[in-house]
Amino acid sequence: MDILQGNQHANPEEFYNSLKEKLEGHHDFPEDYLFKFIIPTDQAKLTEIYKVFDGIKFTLGNRESKNGKYTACNINAFVLDADQVVHIYKEVAKIEGVILL
């Protein structure tokens, strides 16, 4: 997963620090936050993503691409603060093949 492609930040920590600042400026936590991911269609990958949200109240919606090669995964989760959002993104980014949106 390459979060830096097309991004102005030189390294992941700069990216996540910038994300945290933007989240704090535009959101009123605690609240529901919509996470969006694209993954190769693979139940094991979905399970890995769901494990990241273990213990968090969430709803989800998945949709396969036309050819069935990829799955769009939308997870609406109740998060307490920007740090929790960043933590979730960092954990999901460790899963091979996942694209964060």
C-alpha cells in the first residue's frame, strides 16, 4: 500500500501528522467516521480489516468491482478522536494490497 503516491509528504509520519491536524480541524469527535478501502477480492483480507475494528461499533458496506477482481469496503465506525482514526489507518495500511481512500 502506497499512501505517499501523489502526496506532498516525504514520509508516512508527516502524512499521518497532517491527517491528524486536518481531522481535528474538520471533525467534532467523538463521531461516526467513514473509512474507505479498496482491496483485492479476498475474504481473508476483509477479515484482517475487520480485526482492526474489533471492539469498535461499526457498520459496513462492500461492493465488488464489475469484474470481481476488487472490493470497495466502506466502514462507518464510531471513533473517539483523531488519534483513533490515525491508528486505524496505520493498522489497515499494514495489510498487503489495501488501498486507503
